Amino acid sequence: MTVISSDPIWWPVISNTRLGNYFIVVSSTMIVYDWALSFRQEFELIWRQRWSLMTLLYVGVRYMGILYSVIYPLSMLPFSMTDEACTSFWFVEAWISVVVNAMLGVIMMTRIHAMYQRSKKMLIFLVVVLLASTITSGVIMGIANISAVGEEYILSGYRVCMTAITQNGADLGYESLISTAIWEILVLCLAVWIVIKHFRELQQSSGGSTIGDCFMALTKGHVFYFLVFFVVTCLTLGALSPNITYTFSAGAAVYNGIMTFAQALQMFVLGPRLILSIREYNAKIVARSDEGTCMTSIAFQAGGDALTSGDV
């Protein structure tokens, strides 16, 4: 049922919502701009290659981002919405990070598995840890939102969707990212360790330069992605403060807006580029040499097919 009020007590809510909407528009614009900027790469390195698991993951992450950039601005338009629509928007916002981070986790797992020479023991270890991380995150998010109900408010003529959720549920929603953070720290440490090990082993090797450059390309993209993810994690855990979550001050709106922007950057810009950057690097190696690719050298394959055939 729509709640209508002109009470001045709601004015901070209106200001907070408007300020937060500006950040959503900026985040959506960034996602679409990055997609347009990299579409030529995407066409050559994704759509013109054979389809694989990595292709599906790329398309899923990239176009969930495009969907995000369309849905959220639409939700800010001044038209009436049912309570069910408000609840749906809330659940999409709550679950999108769980789903996308799980997909990004598979991408990371594939990269680490390749860097460890397709070790079966490493693969089993990574699968178990990723499943535990994803299931934990999903269960916590499910518990957090089990009683969430959205409702439309018309406050001094301004339409806004608000969701009724318990304080414990709101805190759990933020805490659901902790298991994902543990996974990201683990794979970063594994990546750095194997790179250091390979550089030591290949110092005297004639082929060390090419393979070393490939490992550096893998690690460089991973480290930058991790740094942004670290910022998202810190901001998310910082939102547990009552001064952020349970107030409608301009400072709280800016804080949440920055968190929204950082999360969109991590998931929908840097996430797809984890695949694009490696495929682009591999294509350059193929163009420069007939000796093979760095990806073949480090066994970055899937189902026995080398990366030259399109598997990230």
C-alpha cells in the first residue's frame, strides 16, 4: 500500500535518496561507457571466438552490468510502482553481488588453476573453497532478506521505494561479503606465490621472458581488481556503523554512493576485463610469434584445448 505524507520529518529521506540517485546514474553511465569503449575488443575476442565456459561467464557478468545500468535509472523515474515491484528491486540489488561475485570467483579459479599447471589437487582445493565461500554468502544473504518487504512512499510529491528490514538483517546483508573477501585474499596470495616461484625458476631459462611476461599480465590485472575489491569490502564493513546505515545525513548518502560506484567498478568493469585483458595479450603474442602462446606455456587450457582457441 502506498504511503503518502507531506510531513517535513521526511525531507532528510528525500535529500538522501536524491543524492544516492546521482551516484547510481554515474555508476550506470560508467558501466555503459566502458562497454561501448571495449565493444570492439569484445567483438573480436569474445563473439568471434568459439564459445566456452569463460565466454559464458564474460557475457553473464558484462550484460548483468548492462541490465543493472538500465534497471536502476528506470526505478528512479517518477511513476508509480507497486509494493511488489519495490520488493523486487530490493532483492535484485541484494542478490546481484552474490551472483556476480560467484561468477567472478569461477574466473579467478580458472586463472589460478592454469598458473598452477592444471594441478588436480589445486583444482579440488579451489572448488571446495569457492563453493564454501559462495554458499556461505548466499545463506547469509537469504537469512538477511527473509522478511524484507518493499513499500512505495510519496513524500511531499516525491516517489521513493523503501524496504522494511530488521537491523540484524541489514547487518547480515553487509556481512555476507566477508566470505567472498576471504576467497579473494586466498587467490591473490596463491597468484603472487606462483609468480614469485616461476620468476625464480625461469631466471636462467631462455623462454623465461615470454612466460614471465604472461604471469605478470595475469597478476597485474588480478592485483588491480583485488585493490578495488578491498576498497568495496572496507566500505561495506564500514556501513555496519549506525552512523551510516541508520541515518539520512548527506555524509551517509555520499558514503553509500561511493560504495555503490566502487562495487559497480569492481563487478561490471574490472570483472569482464579480467577475461578481455588476457585474451588481448594472448592475441598479441600469437600475432608476434609462431612459437605458440604464453597461455599454452602455462597450460591455461580447458578440456584439453589451448587458450589460442578462445578459452580465456
